[in-house]
Amino acid sequence: MKLKKGALLNYLDFDSVYCLLSLRNGKILSDYFKLLDVHNRNTLNDIQFYHFMHHVTDLKKKEIMMTFDMLDWNASGEIGFEQFYMLVCILLCSEYHVEKNFIFRHSRPVFELLDMDGGRTISPAEFQASGFLFNLKGHALDKILYEFDVSGDEHLNYKEFKMFTMACIDMQEETKKMQKLQVRRTNTPRQERGATNAGVTNTPPDSHSGCSSHTD
Ligand SMILES: [Ca+2]
Ligand SMILES: [Ca+2]
């Protein structure tokens, strides 16, 4: 999921540690919500929601409507500012690549969001259907379920989900380290890199012949 360039949300000041907006930006978002709420009901219906999401994200219609249903947990056909605020924070997390930090900081609301049938557990189907919101896909989702489903019922209850959220912080740190390394590599002149790796790159191919993993 990505934000489209030029949308107002790109200009909001987002705290990527706590994954929240400042008070001032919260007020700007509240005024923006009032502009979208053309019927003056303090809510957005599914059509208004679809057009907003289509305008600011690259999500497909099916994903947009799925997101609406997740936010409209009591099936009233509308979402209020509280849900809208949470959605915007999720969108900004995706933009700042801190989705896992968001899951950790706001584990209870995220759990309730993903538990679409309100059964107090997250089923594999619920996880697969909603993973796109946090850029979690296929194999990664299976792995999470396999690792954190301690009770073995193939569902994540809140305690199991909480363990996953704590592991999320480690994953986020790992991603940051990888990104820094990538940036450093990109900024290091090629010659300099060649010099540091001279011992490896200049080794004649014959010297690797003793490595069994390549010869077997
Ligand atoms: Ca459920
Ligand atoms: Ca379980």
C-alpha cells in the first residue's frame, strides 16, 4: 500500500516513534474530515470513503471496501472521525515504513481491527485478508501464525498477538539496520568498496574448490 504523491496527508507531521499526529495536525485532519463529510453527519459513508481512499492510496476497490468494513466494526454503514484518524495513522505508517512499530504501539486497536468477526481471535483467513494494511503478505503471515500460535488452535488470541507485536519491534530494528547498510553501500564510491573487499574479490577461483557446499 502506498500514498499517492501530492495528497494532503503527505504534508502532515507524523511522529514515527509513537505513530501519532501532533495536536495541531490532529486539528488539521479533523477540519479535513469535516470537508469530506458533505452531509454534516460527523461520519463518512462507504461511497465517500471509497473516493477518499482512491484519491490518496493505490489500493484496489476490493481492498478499500475491505478496509471500510474493518473500520465499520458495528456495521452501521458509516465511520466516524476516530476510525478515520486511525486509518490515516496506518496510511502514514506505511509511508514512513514503520508499520511494525504501529502494530506494537497500538496492539489492542490493531487486534480489534484484524479480528473482523469479533470472535476475540485472529483466524488465518482474517490475517490473510487484512495483511495488506500493514504490508504483510503471504509467506510472512503464515510464518507469524506458525511461530506465535502457542496454543496450536491455528488462531491468534490477544496474548499470542501481543507476543507477535513485541517481536515486531525487533523486525523493525532489523529493517532499519538493513536500510542504513543499503544507503551506506550506495553512497560509498565503487573504488573504495573494491579496496575494502580486495582480499575477497582478488582471491583466485581455485582457492574456493575446497568448499563442499559448492562442489556437492
Ligand atoms: Ca476473528
Ligand atoms: Ca492460538
